[in-house]
Amino acid sequence: MKILVVGGGGREHAVIKKLKENPKAEKIYALPGNGGIAADAECVNIAATDIDGIVKFAYENKIDYAVVTPDDPLVLGCVDALEGHGIPCFGPRKNAAIIEGSKVFSKNLMKKYGIPTAKYEVFSDMEAALAYLDTAPIPTVIKADGLALGKGVIIAETREEAKAAVVSMMRDKKFGKSGDNIVIEEFLEGPEVSVLSFTDGKTVVPMISSMDHKRAGDNDTGLNTGGMGTVAPNPYYTPAVAERCMKEIFLPTVAAMNAEGRTFKGCLYFGLMITKDGPKVIEYNCRFGDPETQVVLPLLESDLLDIMLAVTEERLAEVPVKFSDKNACCVIAASAGYPQNYEKNKLLTIDAGVLPHVYVAGAVKKDGALYTNGGRVLGVTAVEATLPEAVCSAYAMMEKVEFENKYCRSDIGARAMKGKQ
Ligand code: AMP
Ligand code: GLY
């Protein structure tokens, strides 16, 4: 089979390494991939958002199967376009990807179908939003409706901060059209859990749970990032919580999308908060999480390509989806300055022994050597019997990765280990 993977981050590297385990995957292309992914797939310089370019490449190269992983192409309708040319895909169509593409859509869906989430109001008028904030409970959460590179969520501790966020989104257009509509919602408290799931619209199979570390600094301080590390499983996701999530959130969401005529097929990501009133949805993503994928897939014992094909062909119930009972920890190395202005073009060296555990996110290859080219440069994942061992081993492997001004959080997994006590 000739397989095409759309995207070029650490998540795509993890997907590609897993797909390669199946001998049916004779050839894998990554569009655009990156300098590190080039060791595992043929990278073609077509942007993940260039839908016409992707379709043309897939058609001309007789691609048998496409895996579309990032949010932008999914929301833009990449799957619809490829299917229109007879190429089967893993990933939701545009009308289902809206579950991530519009927070107004997803909040209204949850309200309509009684799926637990934070209470909220939607605003398209700035003055009305500002007036609402005069009496809204504080802290409060302001969310831009559309995609905003994971930065469209502001937790405001004061009314002034909340109002400033509204003005920056609605008047100053900080996130462009994504801020034309906003959601103002109740601030929830509790541990966060990420649950990625496979669904073909009929069956939903949750993957092993995980925990992201979104803030740039230790002890969850500093700016929000794309994710500085992950662990799996997440100790706060107990069997009792999992059972409630299945009954109150996962099955109702899949049914709701069907009822709306927007059947979701692909990886549906549930961002959950375990509040004192039970699990609630913080956000849906229409795709694998990054860097959650870098801990979830290394624990997957079943074959990823077979599962993906079963999702596409709507026979997910027939295939095994089994996870190891070990623990995984992924530590991300970022360029100094990330998530603001960061340095690029630093020589990157990775010890050959740790290479199988490395997922490259931001690097280019020049004259046979790798150079940094992104905020998040790479992640290293360790799988061990226990979480403390996985954490220790991931940090030990990270010592074998070098580039100037490499930055890692030093406490990935600490909160999870506390949760285990
Ligand atoms: P998102 O970009 O939607 O993943 O949101 C970023 C982060 O903001 C989440 O991971 C949560 O930590 C936090 N967040 C979002 N919504 C809420 C909420 N209603 N209450 C508390 N924290 C939230
Ligand atoms: N790690 C969070 C996300 O992929 O959105």
C-alpha cells in the first residue's frame, strides 16, 4: 500500500513510525513531513493546508490510503477532497471536523444533547460581551470560536483581564475571523485528562488516557504552549471515571453527531476535566493530540493501520484495539524563547541509540545534518513498567539529544505521580 500522511510534526512522526510496523505499508509519504520524519517516510514539500496540492499529489502518485492528522486541513475539507478523487482516508469530513473548528458549534451540540460541559454564553457583539462581564462570575474563560493555534483560550482572573481578552479578539482581531464570535464560559476546576478515541460513527473505542503539560514552565507556570510533555495512562482517569465518560460523554457525542447528519469517523479527542460534579468536556479535537499521540501510540499493541482501515470501512467493532499495561512519558525539547520568539537553525544531534524513541517536530535536514526549525523541536518517549521509571528514562534519553539552548520542563509526570499516591 502507498500511504500518505498529511502533516509534519511530532504527532505525525509517531503515526508514521507506528504505521510502518505493518508490512502492508510499503511506502509512506509525509506532506510536508520534516527533516527528522525523513528517516521514516519520503517527505514532499506540500503544505498541510494546500488541499489542491495534496489531492493532486495523491492522485498522480496513486495513493491507496491517506491519513489526515492536523486540524487545519480537516476543517478545510481535505478528507472530502481526497475522497472525491476516490482516495480512502482516515479522518473526519469537513462537516464533522467542525466539532473542533467551531467552539460555538461544539458548545451548542453539548447543550442540545445534554453532554456535561462548562456553562456558557455565545456573543457576536462586543458591547454585549463586555456588559455580560460586568456581572459574570470570576475567574471566567474567554474562547475564540474558530481555530487559533491552541492560543484562543484566555483564563481571566479579573474583570479587566476578561474585558481586555474580549477586545483583543473582537475588536483587534487577534485571531482574525476566529474571534468574530466568542464563547464566555464558567471556570471549571479539577485534573485534566485527554482521551483520544477511534470511532467509525457506530463504535467508539477510547485509547489509553493521557495527561498533557500545556504551560511552558515548571509547576504549570508561564505561557500556554502546544504541549511540553505527556504521560499515559493518566492516574486521574480511574475505571469509575472511564465508565461515566463512556456513558455520559463518548457515546452521546458520537450519537449526537450522527443525529446532526455529521457522522464522525477518525480520531475524536475528548479534553476532559474531572470536576467534583463529575467529568466535563473542556474541548473536542477532531484529530490525534500532540504530544498525546507520542505516549498513546507507543503503548498500542494492536496494529494501527488495521485499526485505521477498519474505521474508514466502518467495521471498527471487528478489530482488536489493545494497549499495553505499561506507562509512557514524553518529554519535549523546545527552542529557547518558545512559545514566543524562538531561535532556529541550531545544529541538532541525536544519539543513534535513542533515535527509535524520538519524534521530531521542528527540524530541517541540510547536507546530511539536522538543524532546529521550530518552537517544539522534538519529543523523547520512554515506555517502562511504572510511571516513575518512564519519567526517569525519558529524561535520561533526553540527555542524548543536543542543540544550543535546548529547553525542557523538568517536571513532566510530577503531577501524575502525585495523583497516584
Ligand atoms: P483549549 O485550547 O481549549 O485546550 O484550552 C486550553 C486550556 O485552557 C485547557 O487545557 C484548560 O486547561 C483551560 N480551560 C479551557 N476551558 C476551561 C474552563 N472552562 N475552565 C477551566 N479551564 C479551562
Ligand atoms: N495537546 C493538545 C492538542 O493537541 O490540542
